[in-house]
Amino acid sequence: MRQTTKLIPATLLPVVVAIAVYGWGVRGAAARGGSASAAGTMEAAAKTVPAGAGSAGATAAAARDPRLKGAYRFDENGWIYVHLEGSPEDIGFQHGYLLAPEIADALKGIELEDVHDTHHTWAFFRSAAENMLWPRVPAEYQAELKGIVAGLHARGEKNIDLWDVVVLNAFQELPGYYVPWYDAHHKKATAAHMTSPGNCSAFIATGAWTKNHQIVIAHNAWTNYIDGERWRIMFDIEPTHGYRILMDGFPGVITSDDDFGMNSDGIMITETTISQFNGWEPNGIPEFARSREALQYADSIASYVKILNKGNNGGYANDWLIGDRKTGEIARFEEGLKYTKLWTTKSGYYTSANFPSDPNVTKFETTFNPNDPETSPNARHKRWLELMKQYKGKIDARLAEQFESDTYDAYRKRQGPDQRSLCGRNDYSAHGVKIWGWGPYYPGGTIQAKVTDSAMAGKMEMFAHMGPPCGKNFYAKPFLAAHPQYDWMKPVLRNMLLYPWTEFQSGEAAKH
């Protein structure tokens, strides 16, 4: 196993650089190295579970039920790889059937969070799913969602119904976008202070900024560790209509939702949320449906933006980074509700870390302060600019992995990881991130990372790291003992381990 080229030593730079270095292996290797703290998990990480994992009867049932034809799953280095194919109904059924235990488990976590954080009941969210979201979901995805429920029921999870699954699909847009709008419009006396999430660090570069003048795109996902430990699905979706998709995702959700993926026509996407965004359109199309449709059907940057913005409901407002490997062009699409802006280039870069860039979005649709250097989005923005300047013309997938593992706090000018580093660990921070409602030591931060480039996207490949690529393993029991203010999470908060970077490709089978 050969090692990545190390970054320039800190002593040779005006700005300190200290980024974890990972191995770079060959196709078919179980892993390409990992952080030192992952060493204890390497043996377990390399084990692969055959299709139908979790029940001996699942494999036998797959042979009998024609709806499961061609579908399979296996486990690899913390990820669950799932191949789904066919009609919307079949894709949904395969999803629900193969991931039934994970979906049931994910729902427990989401229900606990939503009820605790918003001061609303689960019945409130189910009503929103049935009466507001469902009528506006396109028919293709209604069929897929119904298929998920059918698959769940076929595996014995009969207590989960369609409205539970729709709430699960909207778990990124209902609490932080719909709930604040609802509470304000209904003057709810006991309203919780809810704000849109501010999660993730990402970039896209092309032309003069990259080593081979082709697109490089990378993303690490930030969220609380309840969701993060479960955000481990690698979806390979081959639909009857539209393009094939490779994306990471969450059990039971039809879109990536932290949004890193590609399609077989060469469209590559990722995003980060816009911090402190305010806005909701109850008559709009849910974001989870719009983003899935865009990745499935877009054949250009322009068509991706058009599909994504059609019926915009303001939910999960993001800065989208988009690349087209056919042309080498990249884009940044900032999607507010009332204001949107698109930037494009064939030689340059766009970075994203939960800061808005369009003055209209910033002024009229957020309460974000772009001039506060201490807050996480601005500190990470500064760090991205430093790295893009230092490595112009050298950026490739190996460097992208290191960028997404970066632990330098550009505000404090010291090593982290902490709440301000590109690879963030708020569970290490006595300060927290006030603008997101994350208190001191709140268990949240980077939970996984992904990288691809034009050459890999041509083969529908990516590298992915389950668990934060910085810091150490997270252990729930000692954490809760040290921070009892988060004891309400105890039923669903689990250990989150660091695994090595691993290569995934559309159509691959278990490596072992």
C-alpha cells in the first residue's frame, strides 16, 4: 500500500497545515488505510456480509419474490452497500425489504429527536406528511415510497406505515424549516427555538486548480451523532427511467440527503446547508423529491438546477456544488426560497461550509452574520480559501481526502479538531455552535466523508470514509456519563467508530 504525498510541512507555510495522511490503495483492496485511532477496528471493518444480511430467511425470500430480482446488499468498512433496480415500486420494495432493520432503527432516532427538539408530537409530523407533503410528491416517488412500506411489511415491520416513511424522508426539512414557519404562523406559545441546520464542509474544483485539469469534488457530512452513526448506506440505484445513481444516504430515504452522488451521464453533486435560513412554502414540492429527481434525470448543470428549483418549498435550503464531467464545467447554485443565484466556471473552484454567498439570500432570507470570524461557517470558509490558494494546480482525489480530514482551526490558529475545523468535532468543544443550537460538547460534527473526480465518476466510483476522518472513536456510554445534559439521547445514541477510506462502484458485489 503506497502512501499519499504529504502536505507541505507547517514550518514552510505562513499558515499552519496539519492534515491527516491516509493510504491510497488499489482497486479491490479492502481499504486504503485510516486514522491511527481506527487501527483497533480494522479487522472487524474488513468483514463483508452477503446479500440479505441480517436474516437467513431474507436471502431465501429474495429468491422467491420477483420484486427482489437483482437486488442485494453487503457490508464493507462500516457502510451498507445496497443495489436496487427496476420500476419505482420495485426499487422501493427492495429498499424497504433489504434495509428493514435499519429503517426501523432510524425511525426511533428521528422520532426521539423531532419530539424532543421541536416540542411537537409525532402525530404532528405525520399529519404534515399526509396533508402537506404527500399531495405534492411526484407520482414516481409516491410509488417508490409505497414500495418501501410494502418491503418493510414483507420483512415484518408492520407497525411502520406510509406517513412514518414520508416523515423520515423529510427529516431534514420538517424540523428546521417547516416547524419555525408553523410556530410563527400559529403563534405557538411554547415554541422551541428551532433553526435550520448548518452542516458539512465541501468543495469542487476544475481546470487550473486541479492536477489533471478535471473535476474533483469532495464532501464531509456534519450532523448529530444519533443520525450520523446511521448515515451509512451506499445506494446503487438502476431505475427503469432516468440515469443510474451512486450516492450515499440514510435508511429509508429516497435521496442522499447529505447529498453526495453522481449519475451515469456524468453529473456530480454535493451541497452544504445555508446557516440560519428562514423560509417555507407549504404548497411547494418536498426537497427530498426534488433532489432525487434532479440526480436521476439531469444531463447538464442547467437541467439539474431547473429540476431542483421547480416547486421550491424552501425546505433544506442549500448551496449546491455541481459538476459535469462531459464538459469539465462546475457550478455553485445557492438556493434560497425567494432568491437564488448560479455561478459557473471551467477553471476555478467553489467551496462551501454553511455560509451564504449571495447578498440577497444573506440579507433577506437568513440571520447569518458573515462578518463574525469566530463562528464555524466563517472559520471554515477562511480555511477553504487558504487550502485552495496553497494547492492550486495540485488538487486531486488524494488531496481532497486530506482536505476533508483537516483539523486546523483558522480562527484560533491552532490544531483541532473542534467546532471550527473542516473536519469538525463539537463533542470536543466547550464552546459549541450557538447559531445551530449546539451547546457545549453537543455530540455532533463530521460523521463521514466522500470524494470522487471526473475519471472515477466515468466509472461510477467514489471513495468513502465511515465515521469522522479526524479525532478518535466516539463512545456513547462514557460520553453521556461525562455530559449528563444529553442523557435524553441515551436510548438511541450509539458508538461511532472510525473506518478506513474505501472504494465503491456501481454494480460491484461483495469483495469477500
